[in-house]
Amino acid sequence: MAYDKFTVLTSTAVPMPIENVDTDQIIPARFLKATKREGFGDNLFRDWRYNSDDTPKQDFVLNNPIYSGKILVGGRNFGSGSSREHAAWAIYDYGFRCVVSSFFADIFKGNSINVGLLPVQVSPEFLDKIFKAIEADPKAELEVSLPTQTITIVATGESEGFAINGYKKENLMNGYDDIDYLQAMKSEIKTFAEASLY
């Protein structure tokens, strides 16, 4: 499999209520030399996480021990800027499996789904409720259900649906990338090809 299967994720979340987070902020261009997906998490939000002497910036949320989890909650227009897929790789490699925002850049959204990172787009009002829930309790959990396409604030039961392409949904639930999907259909493709010869 290309990545972990995604069905239902219940986790605490890391809040980052910053709008217009672009891909160069997610993973600076100087770290794009590798072609494999591993290792990018070390430099996720590098210039926001670390000072020039490589000491952690205490006021950045990823350096705050009270926040943890597999869900990153960002502000509006998350993943804008260049089309680098390394941005999705870095978020996934760091340990996040889901990013929540009220709006995603299209290319970032596609890149994320292709590597097993689920982008959940919610209304601005529901995003605000999520931020308030985490502010009230850093251990507040969110439940993200891909089968039902819903995200729920566990403590209150408030829920909202989200959209996803059916093909991409199936791939995420099976842990497939596009090549894995074709490999899974190998026998059907072979049967069709043989039938087409006659």
C-alpha cells in the first residue's frame, strides 16, 4: 500500500489559525532536494518552528507540548502558493493524517489526497467552533469519518459534512495511490483486454 488506510480518525488536534498558509511556509524550497517522501516532517514549517540557530521558537504551536494529535486545523486558504507536493509529504511525514480548513488551494488538496492526507473543508462557522473547542480544552477530540464524510467535535456532538471525490475516497479507504488502484484491478483489466481481442 502507498500509505495507511483512512476510515475513521478520532484524535486531538493542533490548532494553527493562520490564514493563507502557503506551501513555501509549509516546507521551504531549500528542503526540496529529496525525491522520496520520507524525512520532510523534520522541516515542516521550518522557518516558523526554529530560529536561525536551530533552537525551537517557543511561541510556535508545534513546539507547544499542550497540543498534539493527528489532525492539523488551519485557517482559510491553506496550501496556497506553488504546487509542490512536498508540502503534503511534510505534513504526512510529521504524523498528521488530516488537515481541516475552511478553504484549500486545489493543487494542495489533490496532492494531499494522493499521499493519504485527508483535507477536510468545513464552513467558516464550523471551523470557528473547532478552534473554540480546542482553546477551551487542548485535549478536545475530533472524529473524522471518511465513510460518512463527517467531522464531529466529540465533546459537543456538533458535526458537519465534507465533500470528496468518490474515486479518491475509495483510494484513501484502501490506502491506494493511483498505481495501487490499477494493480488491484489487474485481473479485471486482463479479462477486459483479452475479451477485446475477439
